[in-house]
Amino acid sequence: MSPTFSADSTALDVVDGLDLRGRAAIVTGASSGIGVETARALASAGASVTLAVRDTAAGERAAASIRSSTGTGEVRVAEVDLADLASVRAFTEAWSGPLHLLVNNAGVMHLPERRNDRGWEMHMAVNHLGHFALATSLLPALIEAGDARIVSVSSSGHASSGIRFDDMFFERDAYDPGLAYGQSKTANVLFAVEARRRWATHGITTAAVMPGGIWTNLQRHWDPAVLADMKRRYPTKTTAQGAATSVFAATRADLTPGSPVYFEDCHPASVVAQIADGLHGVVPHALDPASAERLWDASMQLIA
């Protein structure tokens, strides 16, 4: 009988008993937070893990920690700045061999208004378009694996905004960091929906995950009073518990055609009209196939 996991499970719990030797994994944003714990769990099960990070010095410290705790040397660090398509291109051009697991974990949250060199609002630039460019450029390596999985780290924050197709980068409307973050997290789920449809014939499966309430460096731009209130009101996970759902989706979840796309607490989430408790469920606009296809086409044009 397959083991069962819950909100209390850790990433190491999920990989207990798994053998990932011979499998190559990339985890973006793996120099801190749940990214480190995701990479640690995959490495502990024998996977060869690349920490794809913007700050390589922090990445090397994370890699040293993973090597020390797991006893494996199959951990390397590579630079990628997801806001910079030239950096993404350099990373993917340097990759060789099959890629079995791609965990799109890196992200930014509630930034003050910022844009990249193409004028893209930074949440969409990093959280969605950078990862979109990464995944599509790595498609040959994913196909070569034969049974690759892509996991996109989303958030219950997706409920705050669908894709603003008429003003995706807040060029017309006043900038709102909550809406900017929300639409980028919706984009993460829609990517999983459309990539599964397009790439299933290549043996590639996809999922989006909600890690849970974890307080990391991601919330550094929040108002301190709001952050303190959130910590009082909502249950908190450790980073190891927060990484568990990413690892579950990457290794154990049923991702066959027709199965759920969005996971939380190591199980499929319920589709809800609104996320009443701020944490659980996925709203319909994040699963809409027409929006997923439209976003894919728009994203392809943007990164061209």
C-alpha cells in the first residue's frame, strides 16, 4: 500500500524509501527557503540535483549544507536570473543530457513596482515568464528523459487575480503588488494545465503546488504589522514541511491525464469558489483551459 502524507509531513518523509539514482533534477531558487529543502530531499534519495540560483555564493552554501546532510556529492550550482532571458538562455544552452525533474520554485512576492529590461512587471517576469522560458528551452532534455515531471510552486494567492490579459504588466492601471503576485501565481497553475495537455505525448507530466503557510525571505517586502498578524492567525509550516508537497508532486503524485493538477498538503486540492481560510483550495480561473492556452500563446510571443 502506498504511504500517505499530510500537512505535517516533511520533504524527507516523502522520499523515504524512494530510489532516484540516475535521475537529474533542477530546482530553481534553491539557495534558501523551501527550495533548499526540496533539493535536499531529492538529493537524499539519490537524484543528481542542480541548484539553479541567482546568487551563486548563497547557492554554494546551500549545496554544501545538502552535501553534508545527505552524504552525496551529486549537487551542483548553476547561475540563472529568471528576470533576464539571456541568463535563462545561457543556463539552458549549458545543460546536457536528460532532465527528469524540473521544480520551478523560485519566486518574488509583493515587490514595489519594478520592471526588467524588457519592461515586464517583475512578478510576471520572474514567477511566470522566466520559468516558462526555462521549461520550453529545456523541452528536448525533458523529452529525452521519457517520463519527466515539472512542478510549479504556486500559492493560494492565485485567488486574488486571474490573468490580466489586457494589462498584464500594469502599463495602464495603477500598480497593485497583491494583484501582480496573484496573477503570476495563477499563471503558474495555468502553465501546468497547458503543458500537461501539450506535452503529455512526450511522457511529460506537470503539477502546481501550494506549499502552505511558511514564513521565509519571500515575505520580506510585506508590511511588518501585516506579517505579524498573519503569523498569529494562520497555521505555520516549517520549510521542510513546506517543501513536502513539491517533492510529493515530483515523485509520488498521480499526474496521469485527467488527474488533478493542483496539490496542497501532499494531496489534490478541492476546487472552491473562493479560498475562505486563505490557504486551501484552488479557484476555477486557475484551471480554465481556454485561459491556459491563451496565456501560453501570449507567453511564447513575449519570449520570442
